[in-house]
Amino acid sequence: MRTRVLAVDCDNTIIEQIAAYLGFLNRYYRANICLGDIPDRNIMGRYGISAEELYQREEEFLRSETGRHLPLCVGVLEALPRLRKKYDLYVVMVTARLEDLRDITQEMADRHFPPGTFEEIIFTGRRGAKSVRKTEILPAGAILIDDHPGHVRSQGGILFGDYPWQHDCGDLIRARDWFRVEEILPGLLPP
Ligand SMILES: [Mg+2]
């Protein structure tokens, strides 16, 4: 039985989401939010957008032609299936998206990755409530790859990418891209 669970975030870890999403928000709000303007990812707080409204915008964006065809992060298509096979990993995708977005999220996974790459897709976003914490859902010992420092600190794993909200990453293990993930993940796996 496979006991090595690898949990992988979706947005800004599997797919490059933030640049196109900011473009969408800027067009919608006639704003000029730049990547460096959201060092804490708190778009709502800074621009007075409610959580509910932001969920609506996010859904519109992700269902748009652009949102459904976002580019993959560099190297993920090669590294993830290779790691899964080589180390017999049980791979789950865990995302703060709403469950409502299961169809397009599954569609993205099916379009890009070999069948069965992801055993399941877990959605932690909750409309009208705080997202469920990823650590509450993942089994202890699961290794998380995520661009969000808080999730990685709680669960353990690899902080992915190079984003302005990663300034408080302390001693977290980091990987700039999936080629680096492939180099360091084997050393983190349980025997
Ligand atoms: Mg993310």
C-alpha cells in the first residue's frame, strides 16, 4: 500500500495563475494592482473587495477562456508524474478553490496530466466562511508543495515558487521550480 502522500496545491504551484488573475481584476475594477502590491495576498483588504465578491470574480476568471487555459508552472508536467512513479507516491491536489470549481479543475488535470496522476482533488474553499485549513484535511506526514508559507509551515513540505507573499518564509524548504522540487523531494520522503 502506498503510504507516501504528496499533496500539491493548484494555483501558483501547478498552474501559473496570479499574473493573469491580476490582469482580469485590473480590467474588471479599472485598477492597476501589481504583483508587488499584494505582499500578503490580501487583495480584499487592500482594495475593499469583500470575500464573497472576490470568490465571484475568481470563479468568473477561472471559467473564462483565459482562466481555463492557464499555463503550467515550469517543469511540473515532467517532474510530477516522474516523481509519482519513481517513489510510488499517492498524489492529491489540494486547493483553496471552492468545490463549485471541481469541473474545470478536473478538466485542467485531465487535459495536461497522464490519467491517474491525481488520486483525488480536495477543495478547501468555503463560501461565506473561512477556508478549511489544509492541515485539517491532510494526513499527518503528508508532504505539501504549496506557494503559501502558512500552509507549508503547518503541514511540512516545500514552499514553491518565487512570489511577493513569501517574505516570511524563515527556514522553510524552498523550490523555485519543479526541477528543484525533483531534486529535493526524495530527501524528505519517509523511508
Ligand atoms: Mg496556491
